[in-house]
Amino acid sequence: MAAKQFKQVVNIALKQPDTDLLHIDNTHLYGCALPEFKPVFCTILEVAALIRWQCQYLFGGHDAAELDSMWHIAQKKFKIWDGE
């Protein structure tokens, strides 16, 4: 995943709270922090749903340390499929 794509993900996941991501099936991303997890193709919305779940606090705001951790994971393990 490229930096530009990750910025799109963060914008959707954390700065657009009205975007419905609950219907997104991102179960193939579960366990992405494990060393044996192999890189996968995924969409921007699938990663956004993961980031919202992983990094957003219930009372608002987000966990910056966890977001940084997810960025490092995303660079290595998420290949964005754009449908073309």
C-alpha cells in the first residue's frame, strides 16, 4: 500500500465518521500483524473498516500509536485492488 492510498484510508476511516463501513467484509485482513500473514489484495474500504475498528476510540479521536503500527503493516501486507 502506498502512502497516498493510506491517506485515503485514514480520511475515510477517521475523518468521515458518517461513512458506513459496517457492511464491509474485511475478515481476510484479520491477523495481519502476525508474522505468518501473507500479503493480500484488498480495497480501500476494507482497510478503512479495519483502521476504524483498530484505531478509533469509542469516545472520539484515535490511537496515533496504533495508526502508525497499522501503517507499517499496510505497507508490507496490503496490496490495493482498484477493480480495474
